[in-house]
Amino acid sequence: MARLVIVSNRVPDVSENSGPRAGGLAVGLADALAPGSLWFGWSGERLAARSDEIHSIVAGGVTYATIDLAEDDYRAYYLGFSNATLWPLFHMMPSLVSFDSAGYDAYRAVNEQFARALLRLIQPDDLIWIHDYQLLGVAATLRRLGVGNRIGFFLHIPFPAPVLFDLLPPAEELLQGLLAHDVVGFQTEPDRGHFLAALRQRGVCVQGNDAWHEGRGLRSIVTPVGVDVDEFNRLAVRAVRRVEARRVVESLAGRALMISADRLDYTKGLPARFDAYGRFLSRFPERRRRISFLQVAAPSREEVDQYKALRDELDYKAGAINGEYSDFDWVPLRYMTRAAGRGLLAGLFRIARIGLVTPLRDGMNLVAMEYIAAQDPLDPGVLILSRFAGAATLLPEALLVNPYDVDQMAEAINTAMLMTLEERQERHEALLGRVRRHDATAYSRSFVAALSQGDG
Ligand code: F6P
């Protein structure tokens, strides 16, 4: 069987003799990562100058190989073009996009640095699977350097409508970069549709889901990322017995817990979510002391201006809600700007009567799936989910909301509070079946199967 080479900007946090710390992409790829596989990416280290040194560590039979980035490249490639240009644009928020050509030059240079390091690591039959928007140009460089291996790419975030994609000054070159792959995977049908439409507009021959360009064939597939349902459920069951979880239950004093857990990112819709909670408290005063909302918000990309502004805005809104509605013995909103461990979070999801997941736009959103996986089927909570998360295409039995519509979200919180046990069970059973069908194993197997088929 061919060796699998995973390429992503970040690699899982591994230490010698232990596997990756579970979570994120590592969960999605666990099934595909057989011993002998290679995972390549950025070490997380920043140096004064570029370096071509490759560090490797073996854990659980998998080799993790990394390179360091130069400080200037980190700023221009990671903070700049990746996260101040591509990230807001691909999430269809053009007013937040900033572009400068130096950022794009660094992006190309880092993608080339990745490709040149990979060239030293790969063997002729390896299957190469590249992940996400930070690395759109790696395959094209590999092709230029003579690499003939099968190369796949999976986009974890949305692919924007062509009218927005065209705003990118290097739109043409980025699409050319994607055409260097044999397989390109998307989270949802609309993402693939946008990509194929952008190709057609540029005169690329597209038939069905395949494209041909300069003698190469490309297959586009839709294969949503998923979670390991049983593993997350086990974590949740174990975590509710932990002292931290018991302290949370005690502190609720019989009130319903509503929970949200996100990276502190403007795509996640936190300001409108806080507004919706405030609206709920003002419109349904009889339910005020019956609920406690816990927002866990892990800081992210803090050096990007829009992320700093978001934090200030949320500090203000959280203070306003608690100032207005707190009582001597009740605080309506618990707002934590630090990451919570995965185990504890699983336990809190199980305890929570409502999971509130309202991104303005999201490629998929695994928190929604984890919330379902964590529930007790006999007494499950209710998932409120943004219709603009990729997960909404898979989870129609959630209470689907428009994350820009504060009143609709406030009503959904009220509906969730009042939902009968029978309805909660019915919805949960259907949702759990769907999360199982689209789990992490299904994701990686279907991508690797497409990548292994040599007919492009
Ligand atoms: O899922 C999107 C994504 O950007 C991943 O590519 C990334 O690893 C994760 O979110 C966290 O973001 P960052 O690596 O910028 O901290």
C-alpha cells in the first residue's frame, strides 16, 4: 500500500513516544495515519532568517517532520495573506479583507519552502494529501520541480462564490495552483459548485465534477470532515464524573446550561450571539434565572487587528449583559477567554441542555458534531446551529437559525428551553445517526480512496 504523506500548516502536538494530542485534524485523520505515514508542516517556531533544516520526530509509528518559518514570513504569510486576506475572503466577508502584494510574495515563498522540503522527504509512490488555504500553491511548485505523485488537496473552509473570489488580486494564479492536484476535496456541494464555476469562468474544461487543464485531469469531491463519535462520547461520560464538571453542575443550582465553544474568531458570530442572548433575557423575563450561558472562547491569531477588535467588542458586550441582568445570586453569562481541555469540554457539552453554534460562516464546524456525540441519548440537549455552517447541510434536525437574525436566535433559545423530552430524543437520535454516517473515518477513507484511484 502506498505511503500517505499529510501536509498541513500546523502539525499535531506530539512528544517522543506518545501519539498526537487528540483534537482538530489529528482526529479526522486518525484512521488514515497508519504506522509508516509522514505528516509534514510548520514547527510553530519562528527564526530570524529562513532555514532549510527539517526536524523529525516519530510518535505512534508516524513521522512528524517540520520546518521553522522566518519571523518576517510568519508575519506576511501567516498573519498576512493567509489570515488577513484569504481567511475573511473565503468566509465571504470582503469588508474585512486586507491585501498587500508583499504578503502574497511571502505566501508564495513559504509555499515554495514547503514544497522544496517535501521534495527531500517523499518517495515516488507516496500519496500526498495537502490541507487548507495556507498551502494552495504547494502542489504547483511540486509539479514544477518534477513531482509526478498523486497529490490531493482538501479545503477545510468554504470556497467563496466566484463574484467574491474574483476580488483577490492573485485569483487566477491560486486557481492554477489548485489545478496542479489530482483530487480537490470540499466540505459541501456549494463549495465545490463555487470552485467549478470559477474554473468554468476562466475557460477551463469542466465536465460533471471533473476538470481538464493543460493535459491534466482533476477530480473534485465532497467529503465533509467528521468526528470520532464513540471516542468523544467516552470522553464526555468520563469527564462528567470529574470534580471540575461536578463543580459546574453544583454552580448551576438546577438551571439549564447553554454552552458555546469557539476560537475567538469573527467568523464564529460571537457578537451577534451575545446580542441574541441579551434579547432572549429581555424578551423572556420569566426564564431569566432558569439559564446560565457559558461561552468558552480560545484566543486565536491575536496579532491580526480584526481579532484584537473582536476581543474588545466582546468584553464590552459581556459586561453589558452581566451588568444589566445579573442578580445577587445569578450571573447570566460566563465568558472565558482561554482554551478548555478537550476532556472537560466534552463533559460540559454533555451537561449542557443547549449547544449554541452560530458561526456567520463556517467550512463545517466540528463543535456541532461533538455536542451531538457527547449527549446522553436518554436526556439529550438541543443543538441550535447556524444555517451558514457546513454542518447545517448534514444536520437538519438541529434548530437551524440565521446567525445575523438576533430575534430568531433569541426565539430558538426559548424553543430549546421548552422542548419536550420526547422531541429532544427524536431529534437527537436522527442527528446522532447522521454524525455517525459522516464521521472521521468516512472522511479520511473517502478522500484517500479518491486519491488512490489513478484515473484522475
Ligand atoms: O480549520 C481552519 C483552520 O485555519 C486550520 O487550518 C487551522 O489549523 C485552525 O483553523 C486553527 O487556526 P490557526 O492554525 O491559525 O491557529
